[in-house]
Amino acid sequence: MCHTPAKHMRRLLFLALLLSASSACSACSGSKGRIQHVQSARVHAANGGVRQAQEFAAAVDGAFKAGDYKKKAKAGVIDAGEAMQAIDRVLPMAGVDGPTLVAWRAVLLLDVGRTNDAFSEYNRSFAMGPNELAGTALIDHYSQANRPDLAGEVCAKTVPALRTTDAKLEMIARCRKRMNAISPEGEMAWMSPELVDWYQTENARRLGAAVEADNARAERQRQEQRVVRGMEQCSASCKERGLYCQNNCRHDPLCDQRCVEINRACLDRCESKAYDSLDR
């Protein structure tokens, strides 16, 4: 059925409105889920410990980062305040997690626009004990302020405090970039000889492992190609023998059927041999 231009335009407009409504509903659903997460985290933090307080702070920060408080700034300030109260309540018993909890206070202060207070809390957190959250913020701050000397000091204390090799390598990469240097030596000026040695050794190990993995992958592909070619040759041989068998049947249906079965068994052997080769 043909449609007039006017009808066609109305159909397109209707579809556009449907798509727009669908996108809006999806965004509302995401926002609603995050706010519900904040409410749930608030309940758990009320009678919980260090982990619950941190999860409450992370939930509020996630809602801020997603823009859920843009149209309700007062609610954002209230939620951030309650999350900081939850942190303050458990801070005396936080032990080694204390520095990270204080860093979360800084994150929330930054969310509500209290930049100077946030910077003070980041410094307090890092003074209590080097940690990734405060270290990352301070490194970025000093880099933007064109103070690579201070950024380097924070880097030198942060990297050893990280628990995993991946986290250390990621932080070193961040620090090298934030030094704003023009040479590798300048990027790594803050690193101790021991850290440089560890860094170079770990990079060499990973590079060697990557090369070995690539070589193994390439050899596996070559092996698979050999197996495929072998199976193709085997299948072609089965087909040739099957046709020869059928040509000798002289229109005998039973003989012809036996030839078909023999051909199938031959193909099965080809396939089984190929799988065995791949397993090896």
C-alpha cells in the first residue's frame, strides 16, 4: 500500500517519538535504580560497619556522577551529608581502612562542590596512610597545578601501598603521564632504583609472556590449518573410493547402499582423526 508524503512524515514522527520515549524511560529506569541503591545502602550503613559506610558513600557518589542530583541538589547534599556521618561513625574503629574512608569523605565533599574542604580531606587521608583513592586525586591535582615535584612525592608513596601488580603498573603509568615530562627519565624521576628495577623486570616478564602467548597462538593456528587440509584430503579420498565402489555396483541397490555406508564410516574416521590431532 502506498503512503502520501504527509502520511509518511506522520509515521516517521510517531516512530521518533516512540524512540525518544523509550530512551527517556531507559534513563529514568537507570536513575531510579541508582537512587534505590542509595536508599538500600543508607539502611545497611545505619547499623553496619566500615564496608557498609564505604558502599553508602560509593552509591551516593555514583548517583552524583550520573547526574541524578542535578535537578534535586538539596537531596544530593543531604545524602552526601548522611554518607559522611556514616563514615564518621565507623572511623574510630576502621583501623587500616581509615585513610580510605577519609578519602571517601573527600570524594563526597567534591561532589557537593566543597573543593577546598575536599582537598584538605584528601591530604588528611594521605597523611593517615598512603592509599589509592587519595593518591590518585592528589597526583592529578598537583599535575594540573604544574607541580611534578609534589606529584612525584605522592606517586613514590602510593605505588608501594598498592596490593596487586596490575594496580601498581596502572599507577606507575598514570604517574609517568602526570609528570608532564619530555623524556622517559623525567617521567620516572620519582621512582627509587628498587622500583625501577622491579618495573623493568615486570614489564620484561609480561612482554616475554605476551610473545610466548602470540607464538603459541600462531602455532595453534598453523596446526589447525594443517588439520583442516588433512581432513579435506582424507574426505576427498573417501569420496573417490565411494564413487569407485558405486560404479562397480552395476545398479544393485544393496551394493550401492553398502558403498554409502562405507563412505560415511570413512568420513567419520577422517573427522575423528582430525579431532584427535587438535586435542594433541
